[in-house]
Amino acid sequence: MDNMKMLDKIKNYAEHYENEVRDISNQLRDEMMPELSRELFDEYEITGNRLRYEEGYFKRREFLSTFGLASVIWHKKEDIEKLEYVIKEICSEECWALSAHVKRLENPNWRMTIDLTASETGHTLAHLYTLLKDELSEETKECIRKEVFRRILTPFMSAKAPAYGWEDATNNWNAVCCGNIGSTAIYLLEDGSEKDAFLERIRYAIETYYLAGFGEDGVCEEGLGYWVYGFMNMVVFAMDQRLYNPTYDMMALKKVEKIAHFQEMCYFSHGRTISFSDGSSNGEYPMGLTCCLANLYKDIRFPDPIYARGFSGDRCWNWNELYTGWYWTKNYLEDVEKKIVEEPKPLLEEGTDFLKDAQWCILRGKDNTALVAKGGNNDEPHNHNDVGSFLYLADGEALLEDLGSGEYTKKYFSDERYEIFCTRGKGHNMPIIGGVDQKAGSKYRADAFERKDENTILISFAKAYDVSSVDTVLREISFEKETGSFTVRDHVVCDADVPVFENLVTRYPVTVHTGQDHKNKVVIHGERHKLVIEFGEAAGAVLVTKEPHVNHEAQDELVNRISWEVLHNEQNADCKMYFYLEQTDK
């Protein structure tokens, strides 16, 4: 895609975005906001289900963000009047936190819980107060100030740092909560020593803890979606902080610039994305944040804008993303037109990213092929037990899959997490040794992740398995960029009575062929390509089992798991698999 075509697509995106704001505001104008009943709030504690309460909660945020942005863009009386009604309703909610984040039995003051969404709600109201200060009624503005101070600013200022468990966290909770609270303070606190001390506390929390969650390679091990969520809110605060005090610029930190390039490494053709941990294999990216970063740093690259999330693309209706999707995109296009910044650049089509700290390797070949492998450990944020796994893409089809996140339930975040298919070893493309999955915990890890040459990596990960008689697990992956073919060689040293199974996962149909030459062949049938897997003699039949999986949207799926036992030669179990593409029969 040439630069001019990319620029035209971003312009079309911006135009469509405003149209969508107007269309949705017209749809909602005569609707009543759903009620948040105590019965729905209780469901998480009783059944573990959080979605029914959140459906109503986020529908109410749809009203807030829609009429908030419509009012900011067009300043029409009808939008302002509806917004004031919505603000009054939000301010009357019993609790701004989600039911899944509230511990009523442990905290008698649970209504004042500050979680992700509570901090977002406070920030949204404070930002609208600032943007529409001359148009909102005195009653509405007083309601905002009263509730934001009561629920957010005063409790935070009264709590000794680090507060709430997220102030010293190294994950997205830190960036979201601290970032939103920091921006809220900029909007509502009077200038002076108290405000400066408040902002210093926020900066310290973000720089000392949140940024420490990234290696020097800038990878977000939680997954791309959590990079968007956390980094978006951090950048909003950093830009507000810079405007408030230009002498302090968090965006000038070298590590922040490195983190800013993470998104472009994770995107492939047809909008496919790296889905390690609780990620998504079909991510939609934030156009506003990408435009902001392109305004700040050189060589920021844009995925195809048709995969940018529109105004209605976020079920949580997060104000920061929705407002910046309009504001930062508009500013970027104006700066491109004035030649203040360069025109947008598309993704690189080929190349290798070897990310030493995270132990990821991203290999891109011709014709939109890609292989992504990981080492790491089994105590990563939003962890899956997946050391040594990989995924494979061809022309937008994940022929070998990393399923990413399942449905978020109480069980998903409990001690039973690794009973769920998508988080356990059997849900990933890696060996199953001794009849058990890999174990969870930081000591279960790769002890080596090396780059042998431009297209070959070696992973050593015997430590990921809690099997005493396993001495060595080596996986060598060699990728052919010209053809998209690749070879996986697994070498396991263990007692002869320890079973070693290969394990592959795909959403596509699978057929198995056994030849007279004792070579086995498995074919994964994508819509555009077939992935053929050839390997030597197996110790038993190649099995394809249908595994139930509940995806992040709570939809039931059946996923194909391919497995076969590897023959032992004394204490060595070796398997060489050759993977190559064929066109699907028309």
C-alpha cells in the first residue's frame, strides 16, 4: 500500500467516524438508559457470570461517550441537554466499579472502589467538565465535581501510596487507573503544591512500576489488546501532563518510544494479530493513538486503516479511545497537510523481529506468511502455559492457532484457570510430555531462546515441564521466507517410558493421511491455503480431537487438536515436522 493510499484511507476513516457519532446519537436520543439492578450486580458473586451486569453498565457508558463527543464536536443544544441527563444518571450510580472488581465481604466501603472503570468514569466526567465548561449547567458541573471528588480524588489523596493494589502494579491496571486519575487531577484540582505533589505521585507510579512491566524491547506480554488499553491511558495522561507542565515530558523517555512501536510488530495481513496470553487474533487498532504516536516519533507504521476500530467498535465505550479517535486523528491529518509531520507509512511486509527480553521471534515472509514463536515463562501477565509455542499465518488465515483469551469468568481468574483449554498446554502448539501439561509459575520457563541465523531460532524449555525424568527439550524452528514453508525439529531427552506427544491446534478442518513409506501427512484445510505437515513414523495413530472452547465473546467453539506420540530411540524422542503450503482446491 503506497503512502497516498494510506493517507486517503485515514481521511475516509475520520469522515466515517464523525458520521458514526452522529448516527448513534440520533439512535439513542429517545432511548432510556438501562437500569443497573442489585440483582445483576450480585450475579458475579453467586454464579461467576459478569457479562449481564457489564452489558447494562457499558450501555450506559455508550450514552455518556456518544453524547459527550457529539457535544464536543457540534455543540448542539439537543446533545448538551441529553448529555446532562446522562451525567446525572451516571452520578447517581451506586458504584462506578465493575461487580467483578468489588469485594463486598472484605470492604465495607466497597461502593467507593476505584478500579479501571471507576477511574475512567471519573476522568470522562472531569474531561467533559473541562471541554464543555461554558455550556453545561451549574447544576451539572457541581454534580460532576462533587461525585468525582467523593469517589476518586479524595479517596486517592487520602490513601497512602501505593494504594489499591494497582498503584505499584506492572500491568495495564497501573496505567489505566493512574493515568485517568492523573488527568482528572489536572482538570479539577487547583494549581499549587498539592496538585504538583499529586502529579508527582502519579508519574512515579507509572514510570517506576508500569514501565517496568516492559522489557527494553517494548513488548507487552499481556497481549496487544492490553498494550492498547494501558498505553492509551498512559499517553493521554502524559500528553495532559506535558500541556500542564511542558518541562516534564514522559513521551520523551526512550523506553516509551520503544513501547510505541509494539503495535506495528503485532499486525499482519487481513488484520490478523499476535494473540499470545489473553490477546486477540483479530485485533482492531486505535487510530487516534496511532496518529498521536506518528506525530511524536519517526517511523511509526500504520496497519491498514480498514482494521482500525471505529466509534462503535469498543464494547466498553472507553472515553479516552473514543475522544482521541476523533481528536488525535484530526490533528494528525492537519499536521500532515501542513507538512509538519510525514505522511503515514504502511507496515513492513517482510523481515524479522527478534525480541530478546520477551523471548518472542516474529518472522515475516513473502505472500503474507508469518510465523511467531515464544519462549518466556509461565508467570507472565494474563498468563497461558505456552512456553515454546508458536502460531502460523498465511494470507490472513491462522492455520496454526494461538486461541488467545477465553471468556472472562470467575473461574478464568481462579486457581482453576489452567483447567480451561485455551490457557493450558494442550491448547497450544507444543509438546505434551509425560502425559501432563506445562505448569504455571515463573520457574517453569525457557532457559534459552536463541537466534541461530536470520530465519532460525532455538528454544530450550525442559524447565517448563514438571517431569523429573525430562532432561532436555529443544525446539528448532527454521522459516523459509520465500515460500512460507518451515521446519520444526523437537528433541526430547527423557526416560524411555515417558510418553512424548506432539500437539497442534487449529480452527480449520483437518485430514490425516498415512503413507506406505511410514511417513505421515496431516493437512489443515484453510479457505485460501492448505497447510501440509509431513513427519516420520509415529508411535501410534494421529488423532484429531474436537476440543470445546468458549471464546472471549462467550461463544462456544469446537477447536481441532492434532496429536501423535513420538517414537523413542533409547532416551531420545525426536520429531522433525515439515510444513508447507498448497493452494486450496477450488
